[in-house]
Amino acid sequence: MKKYIFVVGLLFPLFGLTQQINGSVSNQVGEALIGASVHWLDSNIGVITNEFGEFQIPYNAHSNQKLIASYTGYEADTIEIGNQFTIQFILSDSKTLLEVVVQGKQEGVIISNLSPVKTEQITQTELKKAACCDLAGCFETQSSVQPQTTNVLTNSKELRILGLSGVYNQVLLDGLPMIQGLSYTYGISSIPGTLVENIYISKGANSVVQGFESISGQINVETKEPDNTDRLLLNIYLNNFLEKHFNANYSIKKGKWSNLTTMHSVQSANKIDRDEDHFLDIPLLTRYSISNKWKYGSGNDWGWNSRIGIRLLREKRIGGQINFNENKDEGSSKVYGQSVHLTQPEIWTKTSYVFNDDHVIQIFASSFLHRQNSFFGTVQYQANQVNFYGNIQYEVDYKKHQLKTGISHRHLNLNEHISFTENLLSRTFAGAYNRLESITGFFAENTWRSFDNNWTWIIGLRADHHQQFGFNFTPRTLLKYDFSPKTTIRANFGTGWRTVNLFSENIGLLVSSRDIVFLDQLEPEKAINYGLNFTHKFESNNDLFSGYLSADFYRTDFQNQIFPDYDSDPTKAFVNNFKGTSVSNGFQLELQLSIWQRLEFKTGYNYLDVYRMNGEVKQILPFNSKHKVISTFSYKPINNQYHFDMNVHWHDKQRLPNTKSNPIEFQRPDFSRPYTLVNAQFTYNYKKFELYIGCENIFNFRQNRPIISWQDPFSPYFDTSSVWGPTRGRELYLGFRYRIAAR
């Protein structure tokens, strides 16, 4: 610990002093304008407002001291700067909207220079470059997040950061932890892309305000606001497997109240078995979801403001052998099949009272009920979960400080029951697994900005009491220094911990024939994460080009980790507390370039070194490409009538579980082979209509027959855990959007 304090201390002499102008940009009803442009008149010095509509820009003594703020759909405004260093722009609606829309452009990915944490904001511009049917499909153009399949037969997915399992990054919906426990397995696939407004990705240790769980990073999904979205949006999607998606959003506004109603439906594809292993390549998915979001007031106004949301989700997934009939074969040892039925109602609220510009109190609360009944061959998995989260937070700004302090409480009641309709393999893990978890936490976090605003330091501490494991403390600190308005370095350090929901987070354990052997009473996982980020933005004087260069390095050291051992015996999975050396080193280099605001190119390289030390032997953990490259290309003509987008993913080889003790016909190589995926999409705009057509995996690369012992799925060697690449092959799709803009 002392060496980290020493390293942070060495950074302090680097900080210099320059004057900064602080401000905000909003519309006439007080709503923050995110991504608004602010620049000095007759100068190329400019910035973009953050997710709160706020900005910082260096004082330019050589300019004519006039700042201009502009935003698509609003009249630009100019303020002459005298001795003031805090200003507010209030933009009025544009009287020439069509002309502004032609010239305006929102960036696809915004990296704020204001946030102490490097945060990538994925906007609607970026999300439209791919089909983005659900949240899991919203990262095709990103280097930081890797969607990973956890069960190929039902197509459950997780989102990985820094090469670590998705359980180590915290996924939030509108800042609330709605994806936990049972909802982890299928939760990210249940959120339609048409409901997503922005996605904020941050790696490493983050703020302590949202909790203690984010070890490798955080993904905060911001859904569309009722008062700042289309009045009507219809979206229809169809692929060549005949899987159908339908989405409808409808918003209304009256006075300070606004409402957004959304409906989402997925209808199953045809039965397809391209590699002739008698297993479905694509599960049969049926989903219905309806949600409602109310909003009262604005967070920029003094007094009360509130958001309330409800959602009901019902879903069915069918996978397994192609001749599986759910009605007569469920739980049978004659035909192998998987069926998942789940229902999840949920409710949440975010309510604030703004006393003045410096004092705010906020209340966050969310709750959901999850019921699930599943069969995986002859394994029946029935589970229910009641989840509650509450947080009361007080914020105060004083001089160059912002203090956030409060109390939070989490309640989880999880009941899982596992049984075998026929126990042909004498597996031993049947039984009831019940968890009642109550965690109360106290937190305080202070943000300190220097008088010239060149550097920012956040220091925070949580103390959380678990009814079984007692108190756990979570310290975190984040430091940002601006070498110039366009060049920033960040450093962060912090700890994190989490309790394990073994079956929902490792659903593959129930799918294969492996017996699950518990060697320990499981304890919380704990880790230290620290990292550095360098970001430099650039642009030419004549607006010919602009872009950024970013480099990250993060390291995670686990003090206790629970990762099932698939290597010691291919017919068993051993589960225990691993307190030896377990490390993840992640490096990312990314370059983005925009030319004439029409051509855009981005390329990113990821290096991952994820391993454990078993004695003196370095054991690489499976299913991680040590090297990965992603490149994207986009073109949009000056009239914005259409755009073309392409992305290319190259994956290095991955280590696979050890199968050498299997009979030779059931053995697999130690490593997969490298592969490349190419995706493309063309979008055409005509007034209120958008037509998009695309192809994923253009060159039809696929891992054929990924299931071990597919010939006999009830043998002791049946295993679906060796999936390392795409299994569904080339996918063509066609989509249609119809929009009526808000009044």
C-alpha cells in the first residue's frame, strides 16, 4: 500500500497552473444539452459539454474574449467574457431547424476531458452503426468491452472488461444496479437497443458512490428521457434466420410531466443446424417486454424533480437437439434439450431536491422480482429472487470541492433448487441453495479541483456491513492532470469486493455433464485495481481532420477469486477460494480520426495477460485472446442521406480447457486458432424513415461442432464449454425505423 501512496505522491509536482472558464449549456426549460460545442470566437480552441451539460475551457487571452455555444436544433449564442470565470449559456430553439440539422453532427464516441475517470460515452450516432438489437449487441464498434457467450445453446452473454468475467464489472441502468444475481444470466440481452440513449464505459476502480462491486470497470446504460426523445419510434428487424424484432416507443409531455412507453418483442428463428451435429445453431427465443418511464421537472431547476420507471419482462429460450420438443421431451434422457422460462417485474425511482446551486439531496431506489424455471437436459433449475436497493445521498459544493456522502442498503433473497429427473451420471450437486443477504453501507467521496482546474483529485471510502462477513472497507482514489486543454493523464487506484452467485454467473456449470465439487465454503471475492490513462485530442486549423489518441494500462490483483477449475478433471468442475496469485494485465491503444466530418476511421489494439500462478507454474486462464485488434470505418456524405459503416475484428488464439484425459475422440486442442470477423451496414434516410441493411460475419467464419460428445449428450464427456468463436455463421439482416420528432 505504501508504494502506491508513494507513486501518487510523485505525480503532484507535475501539476501546473492556468486559468479555466467553467460553465454549462442548457435549453430554455433548464435541460442540460449533452455534447454541445463551446469554442472561442476566431480560434480553434473548443470543448464539448459532458453528460451534465457542463464544460471547462482554458482562458484564451489572445482571442477577442467571446465564447460561442452551439447545439443541433438550437440557435448559437455568444457571450463576451470579462472578469467572470463562471458562465451559463441558455440556448433557444432554432428557427431554421432543417438547415441546422444538415450541418450538425454528434460524435459517435465522446471522451470527456472533464471527468477524473476516463469515460467513453457511446452516443446514438455510434449505436446506429450496427443493428444493436439489444444491449449485448451495442459494442461491435468498441475496443473496451467484449461480449462473451456463456451458454452457446441458449445464447446467454456477458460483457467483459480487461479480459475478466463480466461479473467483475458493474452494469448499471440509469445508475441503478438492476442486473444482479439471477438477472445477470440473461439481463443484458433483455434491454432493447431502441431504449438506449447513451452508454458510459469506464475501466478500473471507479467512484464509491455506486457501490463496492466494480473491480474491472463500470458500464452505465442511460435510457431515453421522456422529455428529450422522439414522440414516436417504430423499429422492425428481420434476419436471414427469420428471427424477428419489433420495438415501439411513444412519448408525451405536459407541463413538468413527461412519459415514455416502450414495447419490445422478439419472435423465434427457424430451426437451423448448419454443421449437422443435430444441435440448434440458434436458440428459439421469444420475448415480450413493456416499460413505462415518468419524469417530473429537471435536475437543473431548484426544487423537486423525479424519475420513476417500471418494466415487465417475460422470456422463453429453447435450445438443444434439433428434434427436441419442449412439451414432451423436457427433462427426458432420450432427447437433449434446454428450456428457460423467466418473468421479471421491476420498479425504480430517482428523486432529488435541489436546495440551490450548491446543495442537493438525492434518493435512489430499485426493486425487482425474478422467477425462473429451467431444464438443462436432465437438470432442473428453479430459482426465485427478490432484490432491493436504496441509496440516500447528499451533495454539497464548496469552493473548489464537491462532497458526496450517504448511506445505501442492499437486500437479496435468492432461492435456487437443483434436481435431476434422471441422475445417470451420479452427480452430487442437487439440493437447495438459499441466500439471504443484507448489506448496509456508508460512503463519502470528495472531489477537489485546483484553482486553475488543471488537476482534479477524487478520494472516496466505503464501509459496508454484510450480515455474514462483517465489515468490508473500499478505499478508492482517482487523479487527473491536464497538460493542456487537449492532453490529459489519469491515474486511479482502489479495491473492490463482491459475493458470488455461482450458478447464475456460471450457467455453463449446469449445462454440461460435469459434476460440481465444492472444496470450500465460498467467501467474498476481493481485488485491487490500479491503472493509468493518457488521452490526446487533436484537430487541424481548417477543420480538415480531428480525432484522438488514447492509451490505457490497468492491472487487477485478486486476494481471493472464485473461478471454477475446468482443467484438473474434464468430468468435474472444482469450486473453491483461490487466494494465490491471480492477475489481469490489460493494455489498450486506440486511434480515432475524422476527416471533413464525413470519413471516420478508428482502430484499437488490446493486449490481455490473464493468469494464475499454481506454485511456480504460470497458468493462462481460458477464453481470452492475448491480442485483439478492432478497426472501424464510416462514411457519411454531406447531405447526410445515407451512411456506410464497417468494422473488422481480429482475435488471437485462446487457451481452451484441458481435455487430454478424455478418450481421444472427445479431446480438443489446447488452443483455438486466430480468426477474423467483418461486419458492414448501410443506412438510408428519407424524411421520417430509415432503412438499414447489414451483414455480420461476412466471410462466414464459424467454429463447427463446438460441443464435445454431441453424438451422446448424456455421456460423462458432454461439454459445451469449449466454445471460442462464432457458431451461427454469416447473418444478413434488414431493418426499418420510422420516427416522429418531439414537438
